Amino acid sequence: MNDLNDSPVPTAASVTPAAAGPSPWRLSVAPMLDWTDRNCRVFHRLLTRHTRLYTEMVTTGALLHGDQGRHLDFDAVEHPVALQLGGSEPADLAACARLAQRWGYDEVNLNCGCPSERVQKGAFGACLMAEPALVADGVKAMRDAVDLPVTVKHRIGIDREERYDFVRDFVGTVAEAGCEVFIVHARNAWLQGLSPKENRDIPPLRHELVHRLKRDFPQLTIVLNGGIRGDDEIALHLQHVDGVMVGRQAYHEPWQMAAWDGRFFGVPGPAIDREQVQAAWVQHLEAVHRTGRPWPTAMRHALGLWNGVRGARAWRQFWSDHRHRERSPIELAAEFEALRLARTGTAEAA
Ligand SMILES: Cc1cc2nc3c(=O)[nH]c(=O)nc-3n(C[C@H](O)[C@H](O)[C@H](O)COP(=O)(O)O)c2cc1C
């Protein structure tokens, strides 16, 4: 596993060629602020190679005026990986798209779905759905600036606007500017009165509207997002749309992703069993530890690895115990294994 600090900063675009088979957007893990950071994406790559991964949203301001390496560096194993931008000013979006290309991302995605007040003050995120012409300008500016696919992630409506025509016209206008891929979180964003978290649960899901978008725009790539859990559910939606994006379920139940390459891409996945993923992950944690950075911030993404099987709670408790935070993950893994054997031995003897 590469040490994150040692991973080279790509200097030229290295767009992953579109596979001659399933759409590159067939399956993806959603962008999730504070969750889908570099460590999380490296962990997900131990489970699936073909699922598309997205960064957390990065604002154009943070990229243009902040520490670009901190926001943009990633590990080569993360491909295919998309950078998600938050912003609305076309020139800024174009400048950030150029950065995405320089760093070697496979896609640049514009966030038109985030309802947070902070984001609304910056006049981007979900409130951009009320300004399709501005989004179209942003998309055009980005497309003129780079060769990467420029995609948009949005909701089906804002506030109490429930008409299908609203999202259809949004997609139509933005598609005219050259956007060919739309990732649709199938619920409205209520811009007043709900927290971002509530806005991911309370406005009702309307998956059928996303299916309808695909019927009305067959030439576009339409990806459905929102509330998807089981693999059978994914398969069902794939009969109606080009792709499915999974957020919270993938994060909380990561082992589910171990079956995705086989089932949805027709190739064997990288994960043989949880023990093997655990061993590779501990190596990664050790590499993080050796750079002097705290490994628990990486480890939190993997606490769900053993969910659903015996020992899941012991694993979560052991690895989130703050008394361990200064110690070597490799040593800790050996200790955990000894404890596990002692526990199973006792159970068998009893
Ligand atoms: C913790 C968290 C952070 C999120 N951050 C972002 C973000 O940065 N950009 C974005 O477009 N959506 C963000 N989302 C929304 C997800 O991408 C996704 O649209 C939403 O969770 C619905 O999908 P799900 O039901 O499969 O989780 C976030 C969701 C969560 C749970």
C-alpha cells in the first residue's frame, strides 16, 4: 500500500479509458463530506476496483485560495475517481476543472444538490437548481477548459416544487451546454427549515422521476441516487437507468461492496475475505502512522468491516478505543488477534 505522503502528484491528465462494457457510471459511491476522504477511498478500493469513487465536495474558493495539495492529492489506487466541486462562478469552476485535470482526476462533478445554509450563502449547491442557465454556463466553461467528463449531481427539485417539468427542464438546459452525465438524488432539497441531515431523510424519495428522466433523455447517462440499500435493489434500478450511486449504505456496510465487481462488472473483485481486507488495511494504517499522522482518523472508515458477523462489536470497540491511538496498528492488530483467539478458545471450552 502506498504511503499517502509519498504518493506522487500527477502532473498530466490520466483519464481512465471508458471500459468497453458497462457504463463507467454503472456503480459509484457518493461524495460525502467528512467521510469520503482519501483514506476512505483507499479502504473502498480494497473492496471494489470498478466502482467509481467521488471526493468530498471541495469549494472553488478553497481550491483557488487554499492548500491545493491537501484538497487534491490522492493515491493512484483510487482510480476511477471524480473530484466534486462546489461553486457557481464559471471562471472559477473552469480554473478548478483545470486543476482536476492536472492532478489526474477522471471526472469533475458539480454539486447542485447540497442544501446546507453555508452553501446557500455561497450561492451554490442545491439552490443552483433555480438557476439552470448559470449551471449551464459553469458546465460550458469547464468543458471548454478540460477534456475530462463534466458531470452534475442534483436533486429532483427544491422546496415544495414537485413538478417533474422542473427537473426535466433543468436537465434539458444543462445538457444543452454539453453535460452528458446527471447524477440525481431522488428527493427534493428543502432549503428552509431542515438540516442537511434531515434533507437526506425527510423529503420523500421519488425514484420513478429519475427513471422518467432516462426515458425522456435516452442519449444522456442518468445515475440514480438516494436510499439504495441492497444489491437486488441496485440491479432493479439498473434496468431503468445507466447507473446507481450509493452513499450511506456503502459507508456503513462496506463489506457489501466486495460483491459488486463480480455482480455488476462481471469481473472478480479484489477482496477474498474480510481477514485479507483487514490485513491490507492494517498495512495502510501503519503507513499512515509512520508519517506521524493519526491513524484513527483513517480507521473510522473501516469500523463497519465486520458488521453482520460475530465479533463485529469487539472489532469496533477495540479499534475506536482512544487509549490505542499512539500505538502501532500492526502491533494492535496482533493484540486484537490474540484477544480474539482467547475469547473463541474460552467460548469453545465452555
Ligand atoms: C455525511 C454525508 C456527507 C455528504 N456530503 C455530500 C457532498 O459533499 N456532496 C454531495 O453532493 N452530496 C453529499 N452528501 C449526499 C450524498 O452524496 C447522497 O446524495 C445522499 O446521502 C443520498 O444517498 P444515500 O441515501 O445512498 O446515502 C452527503 C451525505 C452524507 C451522509
